[in-house]
Amino acid sequence: MWTADEISKLCYKRFSELPKRGKPEPGREWTLLAAVVKCSVSPNQEKGDVLNDSHAEVIARRGCIRYLTEQLRMAVCGQGSTVFCQGEEMGKWKVQSGVSFLFFTSHTPCGDASIIPMMSDRQSQPCPPIRSDEVIPNGTNEKAGRVNLKRRAETQTDGINKHPRLEEPEKSEDELQCGGSLVENLTDNPAQAPAESPRSEGENVLTVVLKQRDNALTQQSLQDIHRTGAKCVPGGPEDPLQPGLGYHSTGLLRVKPGRGEPTLSLSCSDKLARWAVLGFQGALLSHYLQGAVYFSAIVVGRCPYSHEAMQRALITRCSEVTALPAGFTVQPPELLQSSLEFAHSQAQTEHNHQPGKGRVSPCGAAISWCAVSDQPLDVTANGYKHGVTKKALGTSKARSLICKVELFHSFLSLLAVTDKSHLPESIRGKELQTYWDYKQVAQSYQQASLQLRSQAFPLWLRSDRDLLQFH
């Protein structure tokens, strides 16, 4: 039996063994890591050619689809798949006994699962609070002292890992970046300070204020949340954007990205919840499978994490879905967290950042690796193959191996090696041409998807049909 730390260590090791191309620059660029891990138990023991969603979770799942497609091809050709065996129905395959898949991600999935309570310890805060022992010497101009404290709050790390700041309204220059408005208000209006907090000998006004501020921040830390940049799906409930716990509404579908124009890509929290009902194999491979393929567990690396939020986002929202067709069920994964942090996380990158090395930023490339025989490594940037020239854009040379077109072509190759008498019944004898055509005739999958949308996710966004009419 594996542990969460064993899984994370395995994924980190595999990443470290990959070539440098596309990897983040140490100390300046950060990234996330996600993986699908196959576990085996011994018996003895726009046209679809652009990668529109480069979040780690999506990259990992698509890489796994490449792997499953190759394994099905091996099974169909009698070459001995390590994943599938013959099912009871003609032309159908099922996952072998003792084989399971788990999902690993180095950070909490974006969207609803990232709306979690703030912990009171300093490492979980978006920026380190100013300590009450950082007092202004007697005789120093108090306003100048407050500016110095602000600068120290912005630059001091104290050897701890810094986390990204929350999305908050901009503060004025005279406000402290961490809880500054509280200090500013109290120092400008001493009468607001509680009368029951007299100063002891040697304490100045700001010393008392800072102590009061620290007590207030302690209370606030228990009443605030980490926030997600993913926006609520248009046409549904919106975030109230109130201070503290009232900033977000929970349980809602959200779209990426956090900044810039909204897209049709649902958050990773939403997609993981969907895969727990429909399986992660997708509509195309469901033609060949006797039942959906589910993740048995989801392991998250060391990061801000809440089991309650993960349960709500990935499991509870779909737990009451019923009337699913044969082969589909609500299959909640086990939720686990590792104690090991990804070396290229944002927190680690900021911690190791050296002055003068440029600003810390996300890595611009996406790396996919899967255990297939041909071209296992795929590196993309801005949705296209890494390093491609402008002249090649719009051609097959620019395509990622995990874009929709390439995955569709892999599926068509699977059909080509399947004997006509053993073609899945859902496809046999039908005149199908486009990606859309093959998805729509996956009747059981489409029926399950309809039940999920009608019962749990009625606002789920769907791609325009015209964008899926490719060959």
C-alpha cells in the first residue's frame, strides 16, 4: 500500500529526471505539478489544434488519455496491455483487477477547493505580519517610522516561505501592507484605542497600537479565507466580495483564468468533481470501455490545504447524482495530503529568490510526459509546441501532442487497427467523420453527462459545436 508522501516523492523524482527544456528557471520562475499514477497489484501480492487549458491537472489528465489510448491499441492488437483486459461485451474492454489510477497535484486545485480558511500560523499567511517588537525608537517621527515598518514588512522574510497575497483593494501609501489600515486608523485617532489598555512605562503609542493590532490580526486570521482567482460562471450567483469569510460564495462553478478575459475552461476543482462521475477517460475512449475509469485517490502536495474544502468541491457537489447509465457511478476518491512540497512551487521559488535576478513569475511552458512508446515528452508554450516559429502556426508542426486534434487522431488510429467485427457497437456501421460526431454517439457517456448537468452542474459551459467540427 502506498502513502501520500511516497506518491509525491515519486512524482517529484520523475519531474527532476525530465530534460531542462520548458522547466522553470530556479529562483525566478515557479510552476505546478500534476500527475496520474497507475498503481498495480501483483496477483501474488479552436480547431482543436491549440491547447487552451494548460493547468497542470488538465495536462496530466490529457497525458493519461494518450497512455490509455496506446494501452487499448495494444489490447486490440493482442500485444498484451498492462491496463486492460477483455470485457463481457463484444468490442469492450475493462481495467484489469489490481490496477488503479490516482491523481497527484502539487497544489490545491484552482476554483472551489482553493477557498479555504486561513491558518493562524505565519507560514500560511500571504505576507508575514509585523511583529510587535518592531517598535519605533523614542523621539522618532511616528509617520516616518510607520513608513520604515512598511518597508520592512515588504522585504523581510525571516527565513519563511512567502505565499501569494490575497486579492484586496489597493491601500494608500501611508497604510501598512499587512493589516496597515488598522494601524493607520488607530494611530491617527488615539481616542479609538481601548481605555482598558494603559501603556506601561517605556512603551510609546505605536508599541501599544502594534500589540492591539497583533491581537486583532489573530482574530482576523481565524475569520478569513484564501481566495481563488477563478471567476464565477456567467449567468449564475456571484461572489459577494465582502471582507473576510464573506468574500467568496462556495460550491459554485468557476472559469479560468483568474486574471484577464474569462474563458470557457472550467476550474480544475470543477473538472475533478466531474471526473468523479463521468470518469476521466473522456467520451471517445468510452466507446471501447465497459465502464468509466475513475481516480481511486487524489493526493495534494504540501501547500495551503483544507480537507473540508476538498470534500465540498470535489465530492459533495455531485454526491446526490442518480439515474446514471450502466458503467457510470458516483465514485468519490480518497483525499490525502503529502507533507512534501514541490521544489518549484511559488512559495519555494519566492523563498529562494535572489535580489537582482528579476521578478518571480510563473513559468511560461507546460510539460507533459506519459509512458508511451513514441514521443513521451511534449513541451508547449501559449498553447503551441515549444519553440515553434510563427510561420508554422496553424500547421501540424505547431500542435501539442495532447491537443484535441492529436488525441482525436490517436483515437482514429485505434479504430483503424480494430477488426470491423470487433468495433464497439456504438460506432459499428455508422458514418462518422468529425470529432463532434464521435463524441455525440457515445450514448452512455452523453446520458451520464446529461444527468450530471441537470442534477449538479446546470451552468456547465459547453464549447460551440462549430469549434468541434474537425477531422
